[in-house]
Amino acid sequence: MHLTAMPRRALIAILLASSVLAGCDMLGGALGIESPEKVAAAREADGKAIGGACRHAGRAIEDCYALNKKAEKAAVFAGWRDMNDYMRENKIDPVPPQLVTQVAGAKATVVETEDAGRDAPAADKPGAKTEGAAKPRARVSAKAHDS
């Protein structure tokens, strides 16, 4: 009688433990396994955040799609639209991104400098000879080794 009671208790304990663990989301989270519903909700939330940020930065929705190709377009648009409505209701102006403006400003300065160098007369260019200027020599390319 003692032998049959022990397996019965073990069986009950195993069934009870498995039923408790079957509904436990913490076990899946501890193992790094996420449900498809959680993944979809996270992707949608990320898309809405991206869309809202794009609208707040004054970016067009098409630019937002181009900059964030992996984000779901429907979620990005929903976030963009929500932020647009919020900004209109509260009369909030877009805040242009400063980092992109600084980079674009630096590129514009380089282009202006290069253009100014091409348009300037030869006498204004530093190191330019005005009288008897020789034609530029062809570049000689150096090889790593001669075979």
C-alpha cells in the first residue's frame, strides 16, 4: 500500500506543477521567449513612437517611411497622425532636428568654399602663378611593386 501511494502523490504533484507552469508568462520571459502578441504590440508601439517623433520634428510622412524602413507603415502613420492632431490642438510648432541641420550646414559650407575656389581668378588663388603658368602635369601613379 505504501508503494502505490508514493507514485500517486508524485503524479499529483507533477500534474499540479505542470498546470501552474503552463500558464506562467514569467517562465517564458526568463527563458527569453516572447509571445507573438507581445512582439506585435512592441512593434506597433515602436512604430507609433517613430511616427510621433517624425511629426514633432516636422518631417513629412514619406521621409519618415524612408528613414525607418523596418518600422510598420501603418503604426508609423498612426503615430504621425496622433501627434499631428495633438500639435494642432495645442498649437505646438515643429522642432527641426539640430543634428541634421548642423551636418547639412557643414556640407553647405564645404560646397560654398569649393565653389568659391573654382570661380576665383587665378591671381586670387593661393599658390597660383599668374605669369608663365605651366600646364598641370599628369599624375604618376605609384605601384606597390614592379613585376
